[in-house]
Amino acid sequence: MKQQSLHHGLSTIEYFTFGFGTMIGVGWLVLMDDWLSRGGPAGGMLGFLVGGLLLFPIAHTYGRLVTKIQDAGAEIAYTEGVFPPFTSFAAGWTMILSYAIVCPWEAVATGNLLARVFPALNSYQLYVIGASPIYAPRLGVGLALTALIAVVNFRGIRLSGVFQDVMTFGLIAIFAVFTLLGFTRGSAANMQPLFAAANGPFLSIFLVLQIVPYFMTGFESVAKGSEEAKTGFETRRFTTAIYAALVAGFVFYVLIIAVVTYVYPWREIVSGHVRTEVAFERTFGSHAIAQWILFAAFLSLLKIFNGNFVASTRMLYAIGRRNLVHPSLGRVHADFGTPVVAIGLMAVLTVAAAMFGDAILVPITEVGSLAVGVGWLSACLAYLARRTRDGHAHESSYMAWLGAAVSVAIILMKIVPGVPGSFTSNEWIAFAGWGALGVVFWVVRTPAGHEDTKDTKKR
């Protein structure tokens, strides 16, 4: 019997907001002191600029692939047929982790963020994990948000897309206002010295460059929604959305570092662990501007949660449809055209992980950087393998080779001991645990023909 298909409803605007929205979270609000301690103002800006440019070969390769193959499995679809089946499954399983791991983090972060505005949320302690208290109101906020995101996703991709549009453009509008205000009030003297003195220019840029993959993961999520494009959608616009999301992403990061360090002395931000909204509040003497910045961060949390939820559920759906895990994950709701079982599973996993709070989530978040590096590498290698097989030998392979090299560098930065930011034992345990779970799913699966895959689907 023919499977129910995902519904169509996404335009270029939605693909941009999913790509950009899955990339930009609240690091710009809560981690500014860390970025500046690594590189200073110039090191931070150049690190994100150079990092964004280095990701262009990967973005280009994804654009080439998604133009030819529209499949929710993305990396799974690209690798199947040119690599062994387990390699295809491993690429997809690893990439699922990079998205799924973000969802409980955002559920927890939302409660933490709202507690800054409403301190009463820091009450009714339930328990403590790793010296981090879990408060009932904050946990309740995270669980309620998870339910909201799940319902939005369940009700249809069009609703998810509109939700993503509103959150993304709301963030951009508020960001534009406080950026313009900042450049009218600050001073270039606040940006001196331009680099972190202890590191020097080269190391300053490198230390920031190292974290760029984690903060710029998301442009490739456009491919996960490619089956759900509106009827008549021109496939070349997938590439347009991917490029636009990547450019908007690194421009956002460069501008936020520039305006924050222009508004407030950056060395005081580092020494005092001053958050972005506090820097503006002290400079302008206005609590209102801080509240607006926190509101922008709240919108950003909603869109990155929604974007990663969509990406992870589509990949779960794709591996279920292929019988690489239990086939029920490939079930689509008859009325709403959404992967209902995958959405339910992702909601349950998010709630379960959010119960552990910050203490458990912080160590495993770093695993996402390695996971996305593996996913990017698999896509680039798949393009190179498909190029001749699928009759596209006339297309240049230069960008795909560059993308593969960048992906390998990202992976090595996380696994080579002694490199700043490389894996600790906790992260290795988390990654190994996810890998072991994947092996279990692979072993107990019921092999079946892949008549429902979309390997050659073209619009």
C-alpha cells in the first residue's frame, strides 16, 4: 500500500527562516564574554567572518544535492546507493543527534531566560543534579514550550513555517533597532585592544574559528524540509535559501560582536561576565532596552527550537520510512501530512532530557559539533561519488573537495587530544552512547525494500 506523503507548503521565505532560524540561538546573549575572552572584538568578528566563508563550499554542495534530490533524509538519501547501507544509516543517525540535542537545551534555556525577567520562577526547588537545582516553575516553562512546539509541528508544516517566519523576522527587527541604537551611543575606544592580548591576533581568530561550526549549524537543515515545498517550487531556490541563511548568519554574529563591544568596554564584559542585555542597560541607563533584548532572545529560542524539532523529526521519519528503525516512525498523519510518530517521540525525548537541567545538557551539547562535521563530510563525499554515477561529471568537484576538507578539519578539532575544545571523557561517553543506540536499532531492524525512498525524486 502506498504510504501517505508529507504535505507541501513551504516557500523560499520559509526555507530561509528555517535555515537561519535553526542556526541562531541565544549564544549572542549568554556567551558574549566567552567569545570575547577567546578573540577580543576583532578576533571575534574575523573568526565568525572567516568561519562563515569557509562553510560556503559545504553550503554549495548541499545546494547541488538538494536541487537534484528532495528527500527528508538528506544525508541518508545522498549516501544511499553510493555507500554501504550501514554508512548511510550512520550518517543520518549522527546528523539526527546534531538537531535532537538542541531541543532539550532550548527547553531548559527558555526557563532560565524567563527567570531573568521573572525571578519568582527561581522557586519551588524539586531536586539537584550536578550542583544545579531544578525549579518547578522553570521546568514547567520548558515542558509547556515543548508541548507548544510539538502541537505546532503536528498541525502541519505550513503552520510550522508561519511560526518560524514570525519568530525569525521578529528577532531580526528588534536586532536591527538595538544595533542602530548601539552605534549611536557607544565609542570605538570600548573596542580596544582589538584582540585578546594573551592570545595575539592569529590565536585569537583561531579560538573563535573553532566554535563557529557549532553556532552556524543550520543552513543545511533546508534539505530536511525539501519534500514539503509548495507545488511548482523551483529547485534552484533551495540553493538561494541555503546561501541567504549562511550569509545572514555570519553577518548577524559579526554585527552583534561589533555593537556590543562598541557600546560597552569589552574587557569589563569578560572580567565581569556581563551579558549583552546588561551591557546595553548600563550604557543607556534604561531597563526597557534590556527587556526588549531579552524578548528578542526569547523569539530566537522559539525559532531555533522549532527549526531543530522540524529537522530532527523529518530525519527520524526518513529512517523509519526506510525500515532502518521501527517503520512506525515513517507514519504520516492523514489530515495534517506530518510525521506524527516521529513528532511524538521527539517530544518525549525532549521532555526526558530537559528533566536533567543544565548539569547534564552542557557536556553533551559539544557533541553536536562533531555530529554535524560527520554529516557535512558524508554529504560532500556523497556528491563526489554521485557526480559521475548520476551523469553530472561536467559539474566542478572543487567546492565539494573543499567542503570535505573543512568537514575533516572540524572533526579533527573535536577528536584530537590537546586541541582546545576537543572532546572530554563525558563527551566521548555521550557520543559513544548515541552510537551504541544506533547500532542496536540497526541490528534489530526489519530489512525491507526501499520502494518508499526518494533517492531520485525531482520536482
